[in-house]
Amino acid sequence: MADEREYPPLPEALVVGVYDNHTHLEYEQGANTLDYREHLDRASSVGVRGVVQVGTDLASSYWSADIAAVEPRVLAAVALHPNEAPLLDAAGTLDDALEQIDTLAGRPRVRAVGETGLDFFRTGEEGRAAQQRSFEAHIEIAKRHGIALQIHDRDAHQQVVETLLRVGAPERTVFHCFSGDVELARVCAEHGWYLSFAGTVTFKNAPALREALEVVPRRLVLVETDAPYLTPVPFRGRPNAPYLIPHTVRAMAAHLGTEVSMLGALIASNTEEVYGRWDSEPVTDPPAPQTES
């Protein structure tokens, strides 16, 4: 029996490559922890053309921006996770942290602000004001730099939508790891917001996600891993990685009744519409994979 801490085997390669538009390569996970370069090599071998490496605090945001600057298969997103905001606010450092995120967002290969948003699952009433202030500040940073916004939305669908409509969403807004239903999917479609589907869309107990996938215009569909979490079927429960995204793409295509290559080509095109192209060359040798600011 396979060790549940071990990474799954390589899947069959996609004929038409896609991008993983949300991953966390800095996280150590599994019995055989991989260097980010090995993650990317495995991903390349199965048709994953590039990834968006996503920050959740200052340390991981600096790491993401630094790796993207030297690794042509990586673009970066930088932000303070919603659950970080109350902690920073209590310490009196939220404003300074937001200023640093604003500075990082100006780097050429930082193509998104995220993941930011609202999380009412882990943060109670006492922390919601700080989350809201941080979310709105991130929205303004994304608009000021003309880059995409990656939203973390957990148990806060209505409040996230209300905020986007009140302050004005960036031109390219992505609901990372979409967790809503048909109703939210239709709201997103009405406003041109992208839905990014993770391995959860393959889970047997997630019919609402597959129903949402059915109704959203395909020009607004993206795919992600959120690695090392949310590993798709048939390896749910084991560590996730960008090279496993073919499982999710194939499951999505099967549910939609379309060819895998056709869906892959569309997803790749959509992803480049959101983040731009990955094809610039590294400018120096890659740094050591450490999450230090």
C-alpha cells in the first residue's frame, strides 16, 4: 500500500499544455519533499507549461517574487492571506505589510495580487474588520498596478461579491479554488470574473462545483492545484503538486463532454489572458528555496 505522505505517480501527459494558476511550491509536504525545481520539471514532463506561485504572507510573497524573477516557468502572486490580516492588525504592522505588498506588486513578473479576500471559516467576528480593510487595500493595489486579483473566498460569498461591486473589481478577477454554486457562478459570469477549479471539482461529494462548471462560460474557466492541498481523485488525501493537474483537466473535460485537448487549449488561452505570457528568460541563477523576506 502506498504511503499517504508520498507524492502520487506521474499521470499521462496532456497533449495540449495548461497552466497551474495557483500553487504553493514553498510548502514542504510529503514523505519525499521536493525542491521547487523538481516540482517544475515533473510538471513540464506532463504538459504543465507554467505555474503561478502564490504568496500568503510577507515571507512567501518575497520568495514567490524572487523565484518568478529567475525561473521562466513561474509567475508570482503576492498578498497577505485573509487570516493573516487580523494577526498583523493586532500587532500594529498591517499597514507596513500592505506597503511591502504594494512594492512587490510592481515587479515585472508579479502578475497578480493574491491570495486575498475574506475567510469567515477560520476568523470570527473580532477579526473581520481587519480582513475587510486588508481585502480592499489589496484590490486597490491590483488596480494600481494593472494586474490580476486572486480571491480567497471561504464562507463569505455574499460579502466578497458586495465588496467587489462596491469598490470596483480589477479588470481581471479570479475566484481561486472556486467553492460556490450555480448562483455564484452566474454572478461571476455576469461581471466577467474568472472561476478557477481545483482538485475539489473531482470529489464525489462536490456536485455543486460540477454544476457551476456547466453554467460558467468557458472563456472564464481556469484550473489550479492549490498544491500541496486538494489533490484530485484518484489520489485524494496524498500531497498535491502541479504535475497532477492533468487529472483535474481530464475530469473537467469528461464532465463537460468535450475533448481534453480542446478544453486544455481554452484554459491555456484564458490563463494567458489573465496573467500574460510566461516566456521571458531568467536573469540570474535561481536562489535557494527558502521562505525568507
